Amino acid sequence: MCAITGYSADEIIQMRISELTHPEDREQDCEMFQRVVRGEAPDYRMEKRYLRKDGTVAWVNVNMTVIRDAVSQPVLAVATIEDTTVRKQAEIEHAKLQAQFMQAQKMESVGRLAGGVAHDFNNMLTGIMGYAELCQENIELDNPIYEFLEEIITTAKRSAKLTNQLLAFARKQIIAPKRLDINDTISGMLKLLRRLIGKEVTINFSAEANTWPVKMDPTQIDQILANLCVNASDAICGVGSVSIETRNATFDQAYCDNHPGSVPGEYVLLAVTDTGCGMERETLEKIFDPFFTTKGLGEGTGLGLSTVFGIVKQNSGFINVYSELGKGSIFEICLPRLIVVEAVEVVDEMQTKVPHGSETVVLVDGEKSIRITTSLFLRGLGYTVLVAKDPEHALSLAAEYSGEIQLLITDVVMPGMSGRDLSDRLTELRPAIKSLFISGLTADAIAKRGILNDGVNFLAKPFGRDELVRKVRQVLDAGGTAAVSTVWVSLETATTWVPETAAIQGDI
């Protein structure tokens, strides 16, 4: 007992067993002991905890029986006590890892589901939005149907947003990361956040000077803040406050050992604190689960915090949550620091955004509605459009066409040949042609095909007419010369990103 508990023999002989027993185990331990003493049970076996002298916990297996005299009165108790601390700690760690593994599997399953749905769903939404916009072009603004069409487009965009939330949770949405000053991004968001959560809840923003830059899509910061602040407002239910804070933070291995999911290194910490109702332990364990919500039916999708979780993980960060009932909640998001060094990049000299054009475009997509709506949009703006339903048809049209072809617009995944392979084949026929890839696929599926590489033009489905036209014009007008800019170095991956949008003059 001295070896197990850390007390000396003189100390331990003055103590009762209940004093050594962990508070959470005392009641059960005492009850089982009394049952044996009363003769209601021949012995008792129990896994319990002792509190060591230094405050740490020792796990033991106790096997106890009572020796009685001739008239069955208890004389003494004989107990075998086995120290199982090392084994129990291993079991606890294994259970923790198992729970993390199950959570990862659950997230991966949702990700596969979202990815499988996203492609076809985004194709259909593109067609729906396109047809609605074409109808709007052919009726007067004061026609009552115009409003209905506007609602169709708005609803389609909301549907696309729901898909993106699922993909964000699964870390598969398409993003455009860039160097960010997180303080500037948050400052630009404050006005919208105040409108979002109402007048009764005040927002305070405290930014540490010289906060390190991070590399991520600025819209993701907006998503994180919007979701956290709306949740905070709901938790406050009246008058209260939300505090947003940023600061630099460095975490060592000792910290990471006590915070599962964290990695040692330098981070920018974004903390969102509210004065709301707080959460109990059971809720805390589920808050990042997709579709889990404490709100009433129809009041929330249960995707807000799971979206935040997915965004943070996609950007190689981690998130800690601290909350108690009646004491509010604190969400601490840690994003890896970005090291910046000077280098060379291309600056676009042609900033024109003329919506019309006279160029010839080859359009290839397996979805009929996309072929029809996209070709009508472009033809209405002066372009000549050669429409193909598959890559072989596109190659045939390009070979037969006698004039110049300036642009290929192609889906990424098609039967028989990928969009990237089609682009390579057409470039052999027409070296001056440029390519614009369109797709409703998830980010990882597109990345595998090299479409998200620097210098490759990409437009995610669903898209509307204006978005399409701006992108087409941007691709056709692209050009530039070298100028001073940036190389991004990620501390976590120790890799370097260099722009490749055109030929670079000089050495890097």
C-alpha cells in the first residue's frame, strides 16, 4: 500500500480506507464492503482508484473477503490489491484513440457522401440558375414572374451554399488560399457581424499588434466568425457580449500532449468568447458532429460548428473549446503562422472587365442544360460558340473549324477523356488556345487531376451568367510582366509556393 499510494507506513496506518479512495468511488466501495460484512455476499471484487499522496490517481483491482468466528461474526477482512495503473492508463489511451478514430471515420463517411452528391447536384443547380436567368432576360422587369425567377435563383444559390457547408465540414470544398492579415479580415467583417446578431449583443474586437500572417481563403474566416457569432447570439438569448481576440501563440510538445489534435509550432490564435448559457460536458462532446443541434426543429441545420471544424482542419489548424453551464463558452482557433519572403510573381497588366467579346469558344460539357444555358449566355454577348457534348466531338469541331479558336471551356470529368487531356490535345492542334475548366467536383477530386495547380483557370459550379462572363473575359485578357511579390512558406509542411501564372522574367 505504501508503494501504491506514496504514503509512509506511519502515515497510512492512521488513515481509513475511505480517505485513500477516490471521492467518485467511495460510495460504491463502502456499500460493497458493508454487504460482505453483513453476510449478504461472500466477497467483493472492484476496480477502484486511490488518491496518491502527490495527488495523482492509482488504479487497483481489489478482491476482498471476510473471515468469521464460530458464531459467524466478522473477525477480520483479507484483501488482495493489485496495482493496475499502467494497464488502465493504456486502456484509457486506447479508448481515447478509438473514439478519435470513430470520429474520423464518421467525418470521412459524411465527406464521401457530400462529395458523391456535390458533382451532380452542382451540375443541376447550374442548369436551374442558367434557365432562370435566361427567362429573366426575356421578360420585363415589372412582370410579376420576374420576382419568381429571382426567388428560383436565390434558392438555388442557398442550395449550393448548403452543399459547400457539407464540403467544408469534410474539408473537400474548393478554396483560394492567400496571404492574410487576419486582423484586417476581421475588421472588415465586424459591421456585417453586428447586423447578423442584432443590437442586444455587443461585439468587442481586441487585436494584438504585429499578428503573424496566415494562409487561407478569406471567405473561410468570414464563415468561421459568422457561425460562431450566430451561435453565441443564440446562446445569449437577450443582452450580452461576444469578444473576438487575436494574438500570436507558440505551443510546445507538453501543451500538445494535453490537447489532442494539436501540433507543436507557431500559430495565430483567434478566440471567440461569449456570455451565453454555456454547455454541459455531454453537449461539448457532440458539438462538431454534423447535423447535431440543440436548437428546435427548423431553427438550425446542425452544420455551423461542423463547418468551422472542417475549415480549421483543412487549414492545418486545431480548435479548443472551453464551456460551463451558466458561464459562457470560449472557442480558440489556432491557425499556422505563414513565413513570408520576397520573390517574383506575375502582375496582370490588363485590368479590363469588358463583358462582351468576339472570340470563338469551344464549350464541352456532358450536362445538356449547362451546354444550352452557357452557350446562349456567350452568344448573347457576341462570342461564337462551338458546342460539344463530349471530348471527341470537341476535337472534331476544332479540326473542322476554319477560323481561330481562342478558348476552350470544358468540364473536368467526362466519358473517355478528362478535361485536362482534352485541353492538351486541343493545344497540339491550336497552340494559342486557352482553357477554362468548370466542375462541380470536390476539391480533392479536382486536385488529383491537376486542375487546382497555379496558373490553371478554374470556375466552380454552380455559376451564374455574370460570374461566367467575368471569368471568360479574365482568361482571354490574361497577360503580364514580372514584378516584386511573394513566396509563401508553410511552417507546418516546410514547402514553398511560387506563382506560375505565366513566364517569369529573371531568376527566383
